[in-house]
Amino acid sequence: MVRIKDPIAQELFAFFAHDLRLGDCVVGMAQLPDSCVDITVTSPPYNLGIKYGKYSDRESRESYLQWCRKWAAEIRRVLKGQGSLFLNIGSAPSSPMLPHELVMRLRDVFVLQNVIHWVKSITIEDREGEVRSYGHFKPISSKRFLNDCHEYIFHFTKTGRVEIDRLAIGVPYQDKTNIARWSHTRGGDLRCRGNTWFIPYETIQSRAKERPHPATFPVQLAEWCIKMHGVSRIETMLDPFLGIGNSAIAAQRCRVKNFIGFEIDEGYLAEAKRRIDL
């Protein structure tokens, strides 16, 4: 159980259990029973040469895709019939087909129900003509490629027919006359956000102290996945690539009762446990 020092928070999360395990996720998930997980939110290594602590991110493309097929098959086995897998993956400008190749490799394992674009940085021109930039990105010095400001979140299910709570992360109508004009609003000032999610990284002063992992997604991204699936329908959540625990923090904030995470790096696992006060 979680040990939380704040007495109010302690009462709030008294029922929340974490099970964070050190080890290979394929081997670890094999020990879990069938159909025991409601939702998986995760981000595997991208095979782009990122310097992790214990994992080599430089496999051949075919070897990497075969490995992805193995852990995806285990996720499907432990996922309930109405469960969801939210898979975050990005690419490099020099290797743009990787996410799409992965989806094609998994097409006999899952049904791709939604494709979400996680936008990290965006520049827009407002109605007054002022250009505004929001978010953070890693600039690329190139005469061939654009700065890479987005990644994918693939929403996989077993059937493609899993109902979601679209308005759990809904947004107000900009034009309020739409509320009365469209019957599907039912008088409410909230619409589906759609499949472009602008979620910037928080500004940090020291990566070593504040984000000691080379490839994390924001806690908010995992929170939105949880809410869109439907918090009330989630008993157990899984992240086979835990990292420093952002998905576990999201589950805690959303009051998910049980969380299972696997991580092969002792340092990352220790940081995850520290951050959720285990």
C-alpha cells in the first residue's frame, strides 16, 4: 500500500495499491493471470539509439519489431475484453516509418481504434494576427528535416468497439451558439477534444534531478488516457515499461485502485518508488 504523509491524502488513497516489479516485462507479464487488467498506458523504447541505463536501444529493425510483438501479445492476454492499450511512440525524422511499421506488426494482435497525435509544441496565429508559440521541442539542425514536435498515441483494443468517455477530457465550445444549435450537446458546454492533444512538457531546471530518464511522457498524457477510457471502469492498470513512474503517478491522481509496473533498471525503479512514496 502507498505510504502518504499528508493525512488528507492518506485517507483519499488508502485503497490504492502499487505493485512495482524489477525485471523484464515479457517474463513478468507471463506471471499474471488472463484478463486481469483494464487499461495499459505505456511507452516502449523507440529503438532510436536513446541512452537508457540498462537497455540497448540499437537493435535491428526486425529484431525490435519481433520483440514488440512478444510484449504486445502478453498485454493482450492480460487485458480484459473491454480493456484499452494506449501506446505512446515517436520516431526520428530520419526514421519516420517506425511507428507505422509497429502498428502493422500488431494488426493481428489488436484492433487500432483511435490514433491520437500528442503535440508537444505548436505555433498559432490568433484572431488578432499575433503569432504565439507554446510548448517545448528539441530543435533539429538540418537542411532536410523539420523540427519534430509531435508523437503518436495508438489506442488499441481487442475488438475496436470499446466505448470511451469522450467528454471526460472535453473542451468548452468557443462559439456558444453551437450548444443550442446541435442536438448532440444536450445543452452542455463541452465537446469532444478530438485526436490532437497539446500536452507540453513542464519546464525544468535540471534533468538529472527533476527528470532523470531520457524518454518520458508527461503525467498529464497518462491521465488523459485514463480519463478517456473511463475512470469508473478501471480496477487495475498496467505499465510494462514503467521508467520513473509517470503512469503510476497518473493512476494515483485518478484514484485507480491497483497498479502494476515493470522496469528493468534498478535506478529508474527506485526513482519511481520515491516519487510515489513507496
